[in-house]
Amino acid sequence: MSDNRSGSSGSFVGGLFVGAIVGAVAGLLVAPKTGRETRQLIRKSADALPELVEDLSSSVQLQADRLSETAVRNWDGTLGRLKEAIAAGVEASQREVQDISESRLKVEGRSPIRDSGVR
């Protein structure tokens, strides 16, 4: 669940920046200013654009780093559980083999301890 929140916050920040740019452009185009004033505002906005892109890039990089860290933690946890499950499966199969061997010896009328293969 926290992964989804992390992803949505990155989307929100990206949407916020895009919305700010679109709003600024729309505001400039409908503003009752002269052509010269509008061009100056557009130029100032264009000058600020690299900084805005850098901020957006930093935000995206931060979100990617968080996602990567979360993925590594999840993978490590999954790998640990998988190793435990395999070990439990091996142990259970060894017990089952031993139980089957003992049952077979009992059916044959031999003692599992006395006839354990040592002669």
C-alpha cells in the first residue's frame, strides 16, 4: 500500500508542475496586456523553465530511488521466506523418507534401530 502512495505522490508532483506551466501559459494568453508585455512575461517564464525542469527531474529521481529501495527490501524479504520454505520442505521430505523407511521395516518385521543398515 505504501508503494502506491509513493507513486501517487510522484504523479501528483509531476501533475502539479505541468498544471502550473499550463496555467501560466493560459494566463499569459488571455491577460489584457500589450504584445510587448506579454512577450516579456513569456521570456521570463521561459527563463524560469530550466529551473522548473530541474526541480521536476530531482523529484522524479527521488521517487525512483525510493521505489528502488522498496523493491530491494521486498526482494530480500521474499528471498528470505523462499529459503526458509525450501529448508522446511527439505526437512519435511527427509522426515517423510525416514518415516516410510521405518514403516517398511516394521511391516517386514525388523526393528528400525537394530536393522539400520549397520552389519
